[in-house]
Amino acid sequence: MSLVTLLPFIVLIGAMFLMTRSAKRKQQQAATMRNQMQPGSGIRTIGGMYATVKEVNDDTVLVDAGPGVELLFAKNAIATVLSDDEYNRIVHGIEHDLKSDADIVPDDASSLTETDEPAADASAASDDKPIDLGKKDAAEAEEPADAPTEAKTDAEPKKTDGDSEAK
């Protein structure tokens, strides 16, 4: 056989070797991460539940999911071990302030466009008049509710099956 015919098979075997090697490396990283779990660590399970590790055994992990709720999981069911800051941010909503001395950017741009004019001018700019969106004509708004609707139905396009006009 020539080298040209063997080349696709060699490339295929090489690609399979690389894929299995990267998958094996990911499995080893996950196993070491699970073995480094300690009581008090925050975790996320493969089902997406956040909990705190209470006890670690050879194949199982006892976690505290809430007040009085202890669950027993297989170690393989632990997706990630979270850092304390990340766990507190996700579960308790506590943001760790890394840049306490830095300037805080406001959520809105109103403080960036402030002027020395009094606030009365700003309130005068907004009118309390309702905005006309053009949904009703003045004549339709004054029309009584029990008035005949024939004029309205004539203005609307008639619905057809689609084949009645094709003939």
C-alpha cells in the first residue's frame, strides 16, 4: 500500500488519540477537584443545586442544603467546588468588594448630566397629559357601545380560505 492511502487512517487515529487524551485529562482534573473537597466548602451538583459540604467519605459526600436539610450525594454528582467568594455571591447575594477605593459608576447617567438648575424645571418638562398612541379615533371613542357595527365590518378586510379568489 502507498503512503497516500494510509494517510487518512493515520490522521483519524491521531485525532481519536488526542480526543481521548483531552477527555481523560478533564476526568482527572474533576477527580482531583472532588478529592480536595473539605467540610465547609461550597459546591454545585450536576443538577444545579448549591450546598455546603458537611462530611466527605470515600465515595459519598454529605451536604447541607439548608436549615435541617442534609443530603447524601455520590462524589461523581459534584460538578464544581466553588470558592468562598463565589459561593457567597451566588447563594447569599453577598458581593465581595475588591475595589473599595475605586470610583463607583452610577447605574444611570443622571448624575453625569446634572446642572445647577433647580429641580422644578425638570418637573415642568414632563407633562401629565396622556400620550395618544393613535389606537382610537375621536369618533369611535364617543360612539355608544350598542351602536351597529356594520360600518366597522365593511372597513375590515374579509377573511377567505385562500382558494376562493384564485379561481
